[in-house]
Amino acid sequence: MGSPRTSPNVDNYMIGKGVLQIAKWDGGTIGSFVDVGNCPKFEYEMTETTLEHFSSRQSLKEQDQETVITSGYNVNFTLDEISVENLRMFMKGTLSGTRIIYANQNVNQLYALKFISDNPVGPNCNYEFHKCKLTPSSAFSLISDEYTSLSFSGKGLADRAYHSTSPFITATFDTTTSTTTTTTTTTSA
């Protein structure tokens, strides 16, 4: 817990937990971040495309260079809470009043994501994903013997206009320990 230590150190082992917050991103204006409820899965993956170069100077081509030509990231997460706002985001819809969602009316909405770690083991690191295009990544089950959830995938987009130093993701190690507390009550007989 707390800030990371130099490796090797078993205090750097981590069991990940935390809170996901999402805000609408509109032309660089970020709305209020909203806690989207229980998020049992959140993962991101750095992506890149490379261009290989081969020398033709020998009888067999030999690769002599590889250059990164694109970079970015993808996110995947699942939300357990089927709130009006979470379902609206999943349906890419607009809201009429407080309870009616019109699907596929807001297909180009972008979002900013913030993941705030609260790990029971290991260092906490908070992540800001500056600009994402979110898409439903699996079917929404209306009949099931399991708890229903909403699964999302997202593609990170560069936000150089408003985050020139770090246009994709900013990760900040937290210097405090976990905010989760456990209360034990003892009753005497």
C-alpha cells in the first residue's frame, strides 16, 4: 500500500480494486465525473503498429529496422449497475426526462475516464484516460439466471489540444494507503 518502492520488493505486488468515474467529453470540455457504480472488471491495453524494414543486400532478406508508426490504447470494462445513465451510455442514447432513453441517438459521444485505485494489497495508482470512444462489447441479457451487466470496450484517442504532455493516459501513483477501512465489533457476554 502507499507509494511504490524500487524493485525487487514484495510490497509492489498488487491486487487491483477501485472506482471508475466517467464524464462526457465535448470538444475539450469535460463534464462532471460520475461514479458509475460497481465495476468488477477494468483493463487497458497499450497498442501500437510497427513498420518493418528489410535489407535486400544479401541472398536472404534481413530485417534491419522496425519503427512505431501508430500508438494508442484500448479499454475494456464491465458495469454491474443498470442505472439510467449507464444504460443510456450503453445504448448510445439520449435521455428524455429522467426515465426514457432513445437508443442510437448519440453515437459519436466521447468520454473521459478516471480510475481511482483502492487496492487492498500493493501501491495505488490513479489513471486518467483523457478521451475515449466507447462501444458496447457484448449483448445485454434481459433473461438470465445470472446477474446482468453492461460490457464496454473503448478506443483511446489522442487529446493533444488539452493534454499536450500526455495525450492518452496519465497515471499517478498515490502516496496514501488504501481508503478502505474495516470495522470490527466485539460483543462481550
